Amino acid sequence: MELDELTLDTIRKHKDGVFQSELWKEMDIDSRKCSRIVTKLVKDGLVIRESAVSNGARTYLLKVAEDEKPSYDELLAGDMFSPCAGCRDACQPEYCGKLGDWVLHLVDLDNQS
């Protein structure tokens, strides 16, 4: 297995992400080599790198990009999609019948739980 793949697998093992300052120690490689590999993985869109602080030192929190898929659950009321998503009507939300129906559907689902 190539070092890039091994690095990606190691990051993937950490469900909530891993600090870059910990990754190179865990992989038993030097920090410069780790930095070059991570930079390549970020450039390839496989890893997301966020600025972070660990034990008072600046570092990066690394996460696998595929784990960061957007969730649209908030736009669903059961099987009914929010009428406001992509809506081009110039309405006022408090008077929108489509939105009202969707909200009532949400309330009905909540009462069934």
C-alpha cells in the first residue's frame, strides 16, 4: 500500500478527524513528509484540512472529504421536500400556502412520534 493510501486510511479511522500534529506520530513518519502527503491529499480533494489548536499549538484537523457529504434531512418532512428550496415565488413566508402545508406536515410527523 502506498503512503498516500495509508495516510488516507489512517485519517479515515478517526471518525471525528485527527490533528496533523498527531497523524505523523501515529504513522511513524516525520512531520515534513506528513505535511507533503496531506497537502497532496487536500489538493486531490480527498482530505479536508481545518485550522485548529491542540495542546496550545496551532495545527490542522484532518477529515476525509467523502465523510463531509451534505445532509438535506432538515429540508424533508417525511417524504415531502421543503417548498422553499429553489422557490422563485416572491411571496411572504407567513402567507405562503405551500410553506404552510409543509410546516403542518412537519407538525403532524412530530405529533406521531
